[in-house]
Amino acid sequence: MYKVLFDSTDTTFNKIFDNKSNFSLIEKYHIAVQSYEQTSGVGRGNKKWNSPRGNIYLTINQKKNTDEILKNSFYMCYLIHRFFSKDYGIQLQYKWPNDLYYKNKKICGVVSTSQIIGNKSYIQTGIGFNLNSQPIKNSISVSKILNQKFPILEVSSELLKFIDTHLNSHISNTYLVKYLNSHLLKKFRLNHPQLNKNDIEIIEVLDDLSLRIKLHDRYENIFFGELI
């Protein structure tokens, strides 16, 4: 994996996608764009990601099969979860569809966008991970958990190496959701344009990557919406 590093930038998103000629590079290589800080970090939907110095902010650019686009954010959460469990002994929690928590405090967010050109799909996956600071009220960092500071480049390089090793690996949806469900957070309300956000019970992630919830006396499977 090749990496482009900025001291400061508005966002690590679109640094590769803003030039169509770069797609020929993504045909051959995974390209990561990283910055020590972002002035306009991108979160899910229209949200901004607060990005002060001290944490990991990066975007991974790659070519994917079109049928793998939906799975990408889920799989990235799985890889990050495995990395910090394996290398740092931290057992994170999973919040559907694209966040990781530690003891009910947010530590990581993942967001993906894609472009389809002809029969090829190009995807960029943004990762914001709290390594040394916790920018928002209900968040936490690895530094806070383990009571020490960590070198950003060293940890991010280890993480990218782990991700790069597994980016083209294939695991079944059944295995992926079983893993994510074993760490699934369930105490949230639902922000959804068609469903009441109160009085829901989170059941599980299904093999199609939807979330099964119980709403009053009936069950629903949702493919979008936000847990709050």
C-alpha cells in the first residue's frame, strides 16, 4: 500500500478521487491518504469529524467489485476491531453500521463512498480513530484506555499494514456478521425517516448487513438510518 502524508489538510477524502487520471493508479495499488489533522473532516451523512492533532485520520482508496461496496464499511470495522484486539489487547464494541466504541464511548468512525466507472468500482474508506485524544464529549482514546501516549505514524503504519494484508481476503457475510454481533451495542434509539425512533429493541445484524429491530410488537429489517 502506498501512502500520501499531509501535515494538515481540509479532509483526506477526495485527494485521489478528485483527479480521474488517478484511477489508473488505483487499478494497481491501494493508496492511503493520511493527515495529522483535518480542518473539515468528513463524517457520516452531512456530519463533520472533529480532527485535532494526535489521532489517526486517513482514507484508503481501492478498486472493488461492485457487489462488495455495501460490505466495505462493515469489513473495515471488523479489521480495525481485530487489529486493536490482537496488538493492543483492547476489546472494542461495534455500533451498527460503521462505528467502534469502548465501554460505550466512541473511539472510531468509518465512512465509505464509491464511484462506478463502466464496469469498475472505486471506493474510498475514511477512518477516524482516537489514538491520543478524545475530541467530543462521549468519546475515548487508546491513550486514555492504556494510560500512555502513542506515536501516530508507528501505530497507523501497523494498522495500514494489517488492513492491506487482509483487504483482498474473502470472508462470508455469515462469518462477518457473527463476529460483529458478538460485540454489538444495543442501547440506542433510532433516527429513521419512516420509523419512530423511540421504543425500539436492537436484535442483530443479518447476513444481508441490515439491522433487525423490534418496534413495539413487530420486527423490521433496516438498511439505513442512524442509531443515536
